Amino acid sequence: MHDRQVFSVTNHRSCPAINGGDPMTKQRIETGTCEGDALGFTADLFSGWLELCDDCRLYLYCIISRKKNQGNTRNLIRRWISDGYDVRIVKPSAIMQHILGKFSFEQFHEFLPDHYDEEVEVWRRRFTPYAAHCTSRTAGRVDSA
């Protein structure tokens, strides 16, 4: 099992499901919602869905860029990393793998029982840096493969 970290979204106080929820939860977030907008996952740029787990780990399951070749997906991932999220991309396409390689993401396998019966390919960074608002005592550790 990999270490967990706890982060909070603080830029949109009007989204209690993100900011005031139980820190050990999983929340499905789609584009076109308050929660999606708070994460920069806006309907004008993207279509898709993700899960926010434990208020710190983002699992991106589906993303379609509405404005191709403008760097919006790359900028979104950069924002999430900068905001301190543990970003994980589930079963990325070859184009997405190319983008993820620029951020030092690596291929791992995880068991996501709510969506798949067996382990699936998940791309993530090996090291997730400590963020000032992280309350986990395991923050900043290197995950083993």
C-alpha cells in the first residue's frame, strides 16, 4: 500500500463537499460542477471526470480537451502538482503518457475495486513533495514500486 497525504482545496470555500468533508473520503468530480471549477477542471476546457480521495489524491479517469493542442491538459496537471495534489492518471492514452513523462510520471499498477476487477495501469510520480497544508506524517516519502 502506498503512503497517503492529506491536502485541502482552499480556493473555493463555496464547495463544502471539498473543503468541509471527511478527509478520508472519495468524491467523484465532473466538469461543469463547482468542485470541478475549484480544481480548474472547467467545462469550457474539458469534459470528463475524476475522483478526489482523502482530500489529496486525484485519480483522473477520463479527460477530453475541448480545445486541442493549446496546452490546457498540461497546464491542468501542472496546477494540480503545484497545488500539492498526488495526481494519478488511470489508463492514460499514448498522448497522455507523453505529457505525463514531462512531469516525471511513471507507470504503476493499482487495484481500484470500485471501477475494475483487477489491477490497472496508473501513472503517477514516485515522489510527492511535502506541502505546507499536509497533515499526514508520511508526507514527502518516496513510494516503493
